Amino acid sequence: MNLSSNAEFIESISTKFSSVENEFDTLKIKVKPEEWVETAKILKEEFQLTYFSWLSAIDWENEVSVGDPPKESVSPHFEIVFCLSESIEGNVVLVSTEIEKEDAMIPSLIEVFAGSNWHEREAYEMFGIEFNNHPNLTKMYLPDDYEGNPMLKSFELISREVKPWPGEVDVEGMPENGSKEDN
Amino acid sequence: MDDILNTGNVPYVSEASVSVEIETEDMTLNIGPQHPSTHGVLRLVAKVDGEKISSVEPVLGYMHRGYEKLAEVRTYPQITTLVNRIDWVSGFANEIPFIAATEKLMEIEAPERAKHIRLILTEMARIASHFVFNGAYALEIGALTPIFLAMEDRERILDLIESVTGGRFHPNFNRIGGVKPAAGSGPTTKKNVQDLPAGFYQETRDAMEKVLEAVERMEDLVGGNEVFKARTKGVGIISKELAEEYGVSGPILRASGVKFDLRTQTDFLPYDKFEYEIPVGENGDCYDRWYVRLLEMRESAKIILQAIDSMPSGPLQTKVPKVIKVPKGRSYVRTENPKGEMGYYVISEGGLGPYRLKIRTPSFSNISILPVLLEGQLLPDLIAIMGSLDFVLGDVDR
């Protein structure tokens, strides 16, 4: 009975939107980038999904610097996902869209859900996705002069370069000068 | 205050030209990152006009550890260690949704007994977290005593968690497919696994009695205090609509009158077997947020007492392969953390670790409401409002 297992709700969503997937009780609607804001509006007004949960992105890339690449080859793109919920029965819907990596751009959801503000700023700094009409698209966590977008699959973890994981010995040696000086 | 000034100026008609309000430049006030009431390292850049706040800009990132990136280079069992450091006040509760999301993808289910143990420890983490809030919030308002009482009471809960898991804050007790045999549980050979430490049931019953007493005492001591009431009632009101639009969840949302508790919608913890109430506030002010959390502790204690009495016997772990590989797929699982909706969106490509792990933490969304909420408030109320949101910076920055 977790998440979107409400049959009536699933049916009404399926009739409204053409591509709806239900995977492990997680309902996902795929839309085109042009329908991004419009979808949020419809879900908020017609389906009472008034609770904005989160927004984030996924970097689909075949050549990765961290982790394992996808099993089957994918065309490189960003997938952007946002999650809405309803606060009485708890129905949940994920909405996803795919955009090009070159000049990644998508309209901001702020006019529909003001709460998307920080989530979009996070996606902007971590993936380099531009959100149009965002009033304050600045870095969320990182220092202002930080370069690069850490969540990209091409962004290497520096600790991996210095020390491979899983390392044989995880404990580092004692400092040679002794610790007395420190005290 | 304007009224008083204006009426004072009325008789002196000749000086009317002087009484025109002089527009002064706003003063910038930096609060934090080292301010005690920011619960860590949150920095607020406030523009103040006298005592009045004209705008607030929270600056985050002082506790950013990049867990979402780190999860991409870790295996599933290793990630459990990471996630219970997100909200360190209730470490155990952070593990549950991740484990549940992974189990869902692997299509396995933990045995009933393991589920009960998970539920008991989650509720204990909730009580411990709310004790910290209760003590710290009263301290921020200006009462010194409650924090000492609350910390003493919380220690009893942490002792219980420690006796089962071996850790006070970071239990790392959940395994995919069950829980690990308890610390100090004697021989761990397969035939003779003793899961909970001896005397755990009785100690829990005693501790829960103490919790119920503490809630009672806190209600009198803090809730009955005129100063506390004056500082919190009618202050920092969050409306239903505003809360939902910003994704504010947990006790804060319920204090605004929305009966939204994810515990009623979980299928991986047996909450449906127990009777409990969901406390809901009316006004959505600081006092309600404090009171809802206080009542929740009482309900959690009730749930634990029921769970102890109906503890099923059986194995602690279901059969899982030695090397855990999660089949390709995606799942989003969310639970009611002490602070709100905690969710993990796991995208697996069939490897040893996830391709992408999105961590939805409650505190991040909860404090995103701060700029709206604090606008036009008085500076002394800032601390009262900020404290009532009960955030942990590890939970904000991840």
C-alpha cells in the first residue's frame, strides 16, 4: 500500500497523460521539455498534488569517471525529475523529462511551486542546468569561485586519484615527526 | 510604534516637515555560521531596519559532504554507513528508507521480527530527536533547565539503542534483508543467534514509562511557562498552502493543520498493527510546532510499548546473496523521519552500487521557507522561529 498504489488515482493519471510507468510502486510520467511547467500546473490544479517534494537531475553518460557506466549504451542526456505528492492519501507522482547536454536549459517551476527555488539552484550548481526565469540562480552549497559541476559523471573524485578504493590498507601511517610538537 | 510617534507629532504642526519618515539604509546582520542557535553552521544574512527584518538570505554549504556523489562510488552495504550520518540526531531513522528502497528493487522482504526491531528503533530515534528539540528550543527561548532534563532523558533512549546496535548515534544496524545480530549478543553462530540483548524488553518498558513522565513534566514546565507562551504563541505562522508549496513536512506541516504522516502509508514497517494518534496543530505557530512534537513523543512511546508486547519470533535476516547486486530499476521510498519526509530515489543499473542516488532530506525543504517566513518579523522572533523548525545542518546540506 505504499506510495501510488491507489488504483483509481493511477487510472485517472493514465488517462490524462500518455506515457505513465509504474515501477516498484513509483508512478512516473514522462513529458517533453515544452510541457514541463504545464504538467506541474495540471497536476497541482486537477489532481490536488499540492505538496512539492523535490527536484533533481540525472546525468546519463556512457563514459564515466566514477562508478559503473550504464549497462546498455545510452544517448548522453540529462534527465530532470521532480516529485509531487498529495497530502491526504499520499499519492506520489514523479515527472521526468530529457534535455540535451549542450546548453542544458529548462523553464523554472517557481511560478507554480515556489518551493522549487532551492532545488533548482542545487541542480544548477551540481549539473550546470540553466533554469529559465529563476530569480536567483546562484550557487547553493559551493563557494562562489568554484569551477565545475560536481555531480556530472565526468567529474572525478579527487580522493580517487590520490587513493584507489577499495584500498588495501585504509589506515594511514603515523606522522614521522611525532605528535609531541603538535601539543 | 509608528502610531505612537505619529500621535506624538500631531500637536506640533509647525514641525510637520520634520516628522517625515527618514528612509534609513538597512543594516546587514550576519547570523552564524557560528551562532549557537543555528544548530550547527547555518548562516543567515539578514537585512534589518531597526528591529524589523526586511529580508533574510540563508547561506548553506558549510556542512556539505557530497553524499550523493559519494554514493556513486560505494556499494549498497557501504551506503548504509553514509546515510545514517545525514541527520545525526536520529541516525537510525535515516537508514530505513534507503534499505527499503534497495529491498524493493531486489524484491526481497525482511522477516517480521526484523521489521519490528526496525520499527522500535526508529521510534526510539524519534523520541531521542524530539528530546533534543524540546531541550534546545526552550534554551533558545531563554529557559536553561529543560535542556538538562531532556538530555538526561534522551540518554536513557540512547543507552537502549546502544545496547541493541552498539552505537549511540550511528547504529549502522540495518542490513539489506534484515538487521544484524545485536552487539554483545553472545555466540553468533548460525544456530544460536541471540538477537536482542538480555533484559531489553523490561528496560524498554521502564524507559518508556520515564518518557511518558518526562513528556508530562515538559508539558508543565515549558508549556505552562508564561514567558514561553508569550514568545511562541502567534509567532511565525505557516499556512497550510505555503507549507505544502515549499515541501515542508513532518511535525511542522502537521502543526499547520495537515494530517499528513507517512507512517500511515508504509508497507515495510508494521505501523498498521499498532494504535496511535497523529497529533495535529491548529494555528501553525511556533507553540504548535513545539506541542505537536511533544505529543508525538507520547505516541511513539505507546507504539514502542505495543511493539514490545507483540514481538514475533523468527529469523533476523532473509536470504540474500553474499555479494549484493541490485537489478536494474528505480524506486522511490520515503518515510516519516523525526523531521519530516525522508526519501531515497535509487536508480540502479544492475551494478554493485547505484548509478544515481537522490537523497531527499526533510530539513532542506523545511528551512527553504525561512526567507518567506522571516520577512517582516522582529529580530528577537528570528531565533524563536528558526528554533521551531528543528533542523540539523547535516540534513540540510547532505
